[in-house]
Amino acid sequence: MPRSLWLLPWFFVWALAASVPYRNQVVVLTYHDVAKVVPPYTDTVSPATFRAQIQLLLHKGFRFITLSQLRAFLGQGGPRRPVPPGALLLVFDNGYRGIYRYALPLLRRERIPATVFLIASYVGRLANDLTWKEVRRMQASGVFSFGAETYNLHRAVAVSSTQTLPATVGRPLLPDGQPEPEPVYRRLVLRDLRRARRVITAATGQPVLAMVDPYGQYTSTFLRLAREAGYQDLFTTLGWPVLPGADPLRLTRLDVGVWNATPSSVLSQIRTVVAAAEAGRYQPPRRYVYAWP
């Protein structure tokens, strides 16, 4: 074989690596549902769109990593370990059945790892959500790992006559017009978060160390309760790459799985936040709460 042909595969690998826009960072890509019907203004993408987005990222030389690799990158549980250039972590919120039907076959074929954050009480109960049988099959595929998005607190509560907050950060009004006492709120949240870990661990046989903040909102109290419940990694909805030294309780990510996203728009989002991170470090706020009217 001519030496030039023998070297071609290595040159191809080098060319792909050279096209990757960043090193020593992890961009977390968030999806929700993958479905054939995509209503406008929803966090849903079609199977064809999802496939095209993943294939473009692979073609551009991005590398998908596991949640465990992200934890090692942050030095959790041992010495800090590097990630490959163009590192991406793929996650899905809520636990919709479309992940099993449409995302699993592609990810298994391409050997791309992903993590699903389950609202545990919804599993096997809501028509559009995963069943525990599907969760176990996904776990057995070697592609998916699982985290939590509470057991049953992914909902809003009225905190005044005009405003609502997520139940994880808001104390609901009682019939007398006063907010729920702080100790009651703490017990409710802590019990729910512990139950979510216990139920998901029992179903998958794997420890649950990560969760996402419902609606992306958090307070210092909620973060302390999550840590007390046994979670070591919490994800916000704040759009930024995860950099060395990032706070594992306030991990940032990009919401790319929206109804009008295209492969090129996902690529553009990644490149935009990476460029911004290289220009100046971002520190997530200590508290991120906003009330809905």
C-alpha cells in the first residue's frame, strides 16, 4: 500500500479535530420530546430533524461524552480528567416516550451516550411518557443513563394572588392567605427528591446523582435540600458551556430541542456560546427565580 494512502485515515481524523471549535469545555445539549407531530412553540423536534442535527455534529467532529465523563472533568470523585475536543453531553428532560421510539435507535446505532431526567411519578402513568419497562430497556442498551426531575414537584404553586412559582422554590399560599411555613416546605421538597432517587435507582439498578432544576429555577435553599437528598450535580437552563471549576450544583446547558431548530441553528448556538466563554468567564447567579403572572 502506498504510504500516502496509509496516512489518509490519520489525516482525516486530524482534519475533523481541527474543525472542532473548542477544547477543555463541555456543551450540554438539552432536548425534551422527539415526535412526528411538532406543534409550534414547543420543546419538540421531529425524528428527521433530530437525526439531521446529530449527524451534522458528528460530521463536524464533535464528540459525545457521558455524564460520568462530565463529572470526572469537574474532578468529582477523584482527580480531574480531560474531555475530548468538541465535547458534548446530550440530555433529555421530562422522560417522553418519543425518546424511546425515535432517539434510542439512532443513538444506539451511532453509540452516542445520553441522559434522561425523569419526573418519576409520571413514568408509566401519562400516555406520552416512558414506562418503566422502556426505561429498563433503555438502561440495558448501554446508551442511556437516568437522572431525576423530582418525583412529583414539577408543577407550579400560587405564591400570591397574581403570581406562581415552581413548587421546588415557592411556598404556596394557604387558605388563610399566608405562605406555607418554611419547615413544611423543606420537608416536602426533601421527601420528594429522596423519593425520586429511590424510585429511579430501584428501576435502573444505577445510582442517581444528577437532576435538573424544574423550570430551571433554583434558590440556595433548594440547592442545599438537593445536596442533602443525595444529588451531586444539578443542571440549570442557563445557556453557557461547562468550564473547568464550574459549580456542579449550577451547571449550564443549551436548550436546542425546540420546534423550529435546524441543524445549522444548533451548530450556531454552540459556536456562539463557546466564543462568548472564550471572551469572558460567566458565573451563574447564586439564585435564579422568576414568578409567572
